[in-house]
Amino acid sequence: MKVSAGGVSLQEAKTYKFASEIVYDLSLKPLHHLLLVGPETTDFWGTIANPGDKNYALYAVGATDKRSFFSFIIPAGSFKSLAETRAKAGSFRRFLSPSVGVLYLEDNTGRVWDVNTATEVGAEQMKVWRQAQRVLFEQRQKDGILDKIKEDWDRLRTEASQKGLAQSGGLPTLDEVTLPNGHLDVPKLITALEAQKAAKGVSANYTNERAWCMGWFCAGMGYASVVRKNRYNGDLANNNLYNPDNPQDYSDCNISGQKCRIANDIHNADPLGNLQWINYYRYAPADGYWGAWDAGLSGLGRLNNIGCGPLAITRLFAWYATERQNYGSYNVNFINSGTAPSTAYVIAQEMFEPVYLGTRDGQNVYQPRIARYTDTWWFQNSDQGLTRDTNMIPGANNWIRDRASAEGKNWEMRGSHKAWVNIVYAATGWTVVAIPIAWIDFSQHTWRVRDIARGKIGRDNEPVIAMYGQGTLGHFAMSQAYIVHEGWFSANLFLWIRREANSWAQDLLQGGFVNVTDMASYYSGAFGMYRR
């Protein structure tokens, strides 16, 4: 991946060494590896604690017969939090992961620590996690999806070991690049990759997109793209490539580089970020406070944040209103039927107009208008907004129907989305319920999500909304970049999620990709805007 990103030469890559730790699910079955790659790598923890100025990278990567191909890039900033978490825990037994992108450290006493915050995870939270993961995999076993995935991996292993088929793609067989100890023969594989460099290219229909051969795991091809302002000026043809490992790579800013400009484009085109405090944009009316209906019990609850679903729609609408003319077309006003808003903050103020809900404790309770359209609820004594995936499209389209300009009314939101589990309130309290899904539906869903991201970002040069698991709840965020691995039995789509420092309810990774098509996650999907 570092080679394909242009971040390291093939010759340099031959000198790289690897160190890894296994990440387990909560039933202590292997889930994936944390793979540390770089020059002079010693042991995993020694390098994490003292990386110096070396060009290290950390990946979560793996494939088991219980899930599809899985990988994502972990930002270098995580080295510090990993080291701090181990120091605070005092010991290291193993890594655990309850959901995609969530990484915990278990110490030798059995205590569990969140490596993102270096704080201990409570027993009640772990109980909910274990229930959710158990329910999810039990249901997938019933559905036959896990057996189907295993069948496909067995077929893939067989075909990748057949010399003629493998060499037709320009790669040696798996056996030929596997050392006697089971490790990868890196120099031999990189020699094969050198011969494949000519396979990189740009699709005529996806002018932003770069492509490269990825070998067996994704049927020979991967794609990456990012929304940017210079879509038509030949940046790809001239080999001035953005970094698909990190579209917000600022490393060449001191020389006015291409990567820096694209990184700034991504940042400046989404000034709202994921800052969800309503008071940042609007104060509650003097006679009341912000709130929402309770998702489980009756009554109103205080909810001082907008909710990630309504905010993601606001971010997307703001992009079209303020940025689309910079990307080769006129702006589209979904916000109102009058004068187009001038900034993203003006858009937020209008979409967060207070709507009266009722009274509680003698005070009036209000909710941002867009959150009423998405029917966002107050959830589980946590000051979190719960927006069901099934409410995103009708919420956005009903807003357009009622409030958009004449041109805006020609547009609509479409998407493909799946919640593999549902959290419901019963007499005994909150519980996790699995949602059955057929194998063919799961497979086709991943290709539909691939088409949304590739079509909007790679072809139309416009962003999308990602839906992915963050805890046992889902999370929505705007995305302007993607990587897709076209698999043998499904598509694996990774959408870039940016995160703002010092903001509440941040996105999952600080500048990282999340897999929005992973069956082992709890939520999966993508949404885009289309002209009718």
C-alpha cells in the first residue's frame, strides 16, 4: 500500500521489516493483525515507543474464513496513544477489537483500555460489546454467510495456487512467495509488483481515479479517488498524485505540493467537520433548551448535540451550496427557495432552526429542524443522538421537497445501507437484536455501496455520506475520498473520515479510512446526491 501510494520506492521497500501483534475479537478468536512496517523495525512495542524520524506505517490488515478481506491505515499519531495506553495499563496481554476501527488493550490483570483515549473501558460497556458481537456472529452463522465466505476463500486459495491463473495476472503463486516458515517473501513479491507498475492507469469514465493491481485478494484491481478542484488539469496523467493512504497528506506543503493542495481542498470544503454542539451554531431560545424525544422511555430528554445523521446531511448540503461551482458546475441550493447561503455556517444556522417539541420541568424544549426531519432521538442516558439509517434518505428528501430552490428540487438523496444489528428497548432494558440477511443481499449491497462512492467521488467529483459502526451505534460522516478493493465475492470500500482536534463526538479515526462494507461491523452504507 505504501508503494502504491507513492510514499516509498520499491527499492526502499525491499529493505523494510515487519513487526505485528494479533488483534482478537471479544471471544478471543483472531480478527486481524496490527502490522508495523518500516526500515530498521525491531520489536513491535520498541518501535512504537521510539519511532524517531523513520518512515514507519501501521496497518490493520487480515483475512479469516469468517470475514472478507480487511485492512485500514492507522495514522502515525496513534503511535503516541498506543505507547501511552500501554504505559498507563502497566502491562500488555493482547489487543481486542469489538468493532471496526475500535482498538482496546487488555493488560495482564484483565483490565481493558481504549487505546484512542488511554482510559479504562468499564465492565458494563464490555458486556454490551460482547453481547453485540456474539449476537452478530451467531446470526451470520444462521444466515449461512460465514459458510459461504469460507467456501469462497477455499476457492480463492485453490485458484491462487494454480500457476497459470496467477501468472496471467502478473503475479507468482501464493506458494512461490511464501517462505518455509509461512512468512511472506517480500523481495520476490516486490519484484513481481515492479513488473505490474505499468498496470496503473486512469479510467476514462472516472477522471479522478487511479488504479493499480492488488493481486489475489481483490481480483487483480483496486481503485482510489478524492474530490478536488483540479479535476480536469491532468494531475493524474502528469503523475502528481495525491496520497491515497492519506488524502490529507500535508508533507509537501513547504514546496507548494500537489498533496498539500488537495489536503487543503478536503479541509476547506468541509468547514463544519464533525463538531456537533448545537450552541456552537445557535443558542437555544431564551425560554427553553435543546432536546429530543427519548428513544426508549416516554418523554423528552436534554440533547445538546445535533446528532451525526442530521449533521452529515448538513455538511453534504453545505458542500453543494458553497463548493460545487469550484468543481466544474454551478452550486445547488438545497437549503431554501431564496438567496443561496454564503457560508457553511449560515447553512447550519438555517438547518438548525429550533422547532418546538413540548415542555419538560416547566421549560420549553426545542430541536434543530433538520433533526426533526430525520426523527433523531435522545438515546440511552448518553447525550447521543440516534438517527436510524432508514430515516436518512426520507429526511433529506423531505427537506428538499419542502425547502429547496427550484434547481434543488430536481435532486434527491439515494443510498444503500444495512444495520446488521438493532438496539431496542424492552421491559428488561436495552438489548441487541441481530437482523437476518441473505448472503446474496450482503454481496450485492457491497457492490451497490461501491457504485455510490466510485460514481460520486470518482466520476462526479462530489462527496458522499459514510455509514459505519462506531460502538454498538452507527455513525454518519461526510467523505471526500475512497479506496475500493474489488473482491472475489464482495467489494471492500474504505471511505476517508476526517476528524477535528478538540471537537466533541469526533469521527472514528483522526484522518483515516473506515470499511463501510465489512460484514463484521454493525453498520454499513453510503449515501449520495443525484439529479433526478
